[in-house]
Amino acid sequence: MKKINLIVLVGMISISTFSYGQETLAISKSELSQKVTEKNLQIKIANQEFKSAQADYRQSNAIFLPNITASHTAITTTNPLMAFGSKLNQEILTASDFDPNLLNNPNRIQNFATKFEILQPLINVDGIYGRQAAKAKMNAFALQTERTKEYIELEVNKSFMELQLAYKAVSVLEKANTTADANLKLIENYFKQGMLQKTDLLSVQVRVNEVKNQLQYAKSNIQNASDYLAFLLNENIGDKIYKPTEELENSITIESNATTLSENRKDIQAMNLSTTAYQKMMLSSKMNFLPRLNAFGSYELYDDSLFGTAAKGYSLGAQLSWNVFDGFKSIGKMEKAKADFQKAEIETQQYKAKSQLELNKTNRQLRDAENKVNLAQLDLEQSQEAYRIRSNRFTQGLEKTTDLLQTETQMFKKELDFLQAVFEYNFTQQYLQFLTK
């Protein structure tokens, strides 16, 4: 998880008055999750990848189901062999057709043939393993699609929390702006009374301008946060400004977290199934050396007119075929499938190790984030008390203007730091749940 610095935090701030003529749309976390599930492009891509794998699996039905074709052929010929055969198929041969002169120089003849063919696979061992590979691939894509949905859900939660953080931060900056304006009025009165120097007034004016500049900068960059949400929702980018209906949590909940990678995680299961698919493909390439047994049949109709059915006939049979040698093509295919399977095994092992590494890292980040929240809360309380004391002393003429401005700046910075720390902890906790889901 990348740390969001203060500048980025301020850049994502939004206020209700900032619209640039655009529609401000209130949105809840549940509504956002529902919309993104239905409209997100990445989820749609994952669904199409699954459908593609599903279509590959359906193609493997061909090893069990028959292949049926129909054709109609029309010819006209004076070729001796074809002319004699056409008459024979049409069942119109007569004794005179065996005259050598007529056999060698036949008259032109027309033949129309309607043919129905069926091919029925009986034993194709390599096809069975290929079907198993296609099924494993399809199931892997199904799991990967579910994992993609979980990732997008995490991304949506993060974006929603960032938007909540932005609105929470703008509230802090508005308080800073109000305080800065009040201090400026006070300093202006003191300056008019001759109690402060020009440099004190200029320092306060610089501070006021700095706060206003931060707010203006936030107004210009709030669109980025809304644009990203629009991208996740597959809506027109730049048309809306989103405003969360729930506020950012300003506290953390400590939970016990898993430290061991689960084999039931959907992406891990998908990797295992992918390896299984490569294994089945390797076995399929090995079974390619075995013979195949297929049945076939045909029903034929012949006539000398279009779509005629004067003569009929059928044929049935079975074929046992064995590809004895194909120039090492099958051997090379088997070696390639074996290498792909071993590569898939290594990649799965690497993926699991990398996932465990990320899990350990995130657990440490969560502990660091918890410590950061506690320290940030303590710093905020101390800075608020320091500002209260220094402000009271300033009104009594016991503090310098620069010291007051420094304390004020620090107090609001510490409040932003605390909100940032809470955000980091809550997101790290969600990310850890994602890694162990």
C-alpha cells in the first residue's frame, strides 16, 4: 500500500460549494458496491474471459457427440469413369451401356447427389484428457473472475474512503481558514493600535493566503477523485462530483489477523487449476500416440434432376486409425506440453511465495499503522492544548505572532495527520482481509 502524503491528501479535498456547474451526486458505500459490480469494465472483461474458456470447454463435447453434415452436389461430365459411375449411382445402367464405344466415349450426363454423413467418435483418449484440461481452464477463469470482483470491491472501498477523507480534510481546512481569518482581524486591530509591527501583520496575511490557496487547490483537484469513481462505475468522466453519505471513521478497531496464506483463496485455487489444465494437456499429448476408433455412416440420394431422389443408398463402418510416425511432430508437441506444465508448477510456487511475502509485509504494516494512529492521536491532543495555551498567552501579549502561527499550523497539520493515519490503518486492515479471503 502506497502512503498518501499530505499534498495528495489536500489535493483530493472537496467542498459542497465546488461544482463547476456539474451535478453533485450523493452516494453510499452499498450503492457504490452494487453499481460497480454491474458496470465495472474490468469485471466485464473477466466475465468475457470466462465465457471464452467456457466456449472452449463446450467445443470438447465433440469427442462424444456425432458430427453430422449434409451436402448437395451437381455435376455434368463426359469423363468415362465419372459418367459410368453416375449412371450406376442413379441406377439407370442398361446392357447397352457396356458397349466399349459408349464406355470410352460416353454422352454428356448430369448427376445430382444429396448426401448425409455422420461421424461418431468412439475411443479418443487424447480428446478425453483435452476435455479435462478445458474444464480445469474454465473453472480457473471462473475463480479468477470472482477474485477480480473481490479486488474491485477493495478498490471501490479504498476510493470511497479516500473521498470520505477528502471531505473530512476539507472540514479541517475550513476550520483553519476560519481561524486564520479571525487571527488576521485580531492582528490588524493590534497593528492599528500600534501594538505590533508590520512584519507580524505580513506573516499572518501570508498564513491566510496559504490556507486559502490550499482550499483553492483542493477545489481544482476534487474532480480527480470523482473522475476515478466514475471510471470504476463506467460512467461519463467529468460529469459528476460524488459526495459520500457516510463520514470517514475517526477511530480504529483492532482485530486478530491471519498470518498464514490460505489455499482456499480464489486466485490460489485458480493457479492450481491452471497447473492442472497444463498437466492434462501433457497427458493428452502422450495419449496422441494411441490409436483412435471412430464410426461413420452416410445416406446418399442420386438423380439426373435437381434435388431428385430416384436412387438411394447407404454405407456404415468403423475405422481404427493409428498415427505411427509424423516426423516427430507428436513427440515435439508432447515435450512442449511437458515444459509448459513444469513452468506452470514453478509459477504457482512462485505466486504462493510472493503472496505469503505480501501477507507478512501487510501484517507488519498494520502493526505500524496502529502505532502511527496512537502517536498521531497523542500528537493531536498535545498540539490542540499547546495552541489553546499559546492563543491565551498571545491575547495577553505574552507570545509572538510567529509562535502563534507556528502552533496553529502544527495543530491543523496534526489533525490531518491523524485522519491520514486512521485511513491508512483501516485500508491496511481491509487489504489484509483481501489477502486472506
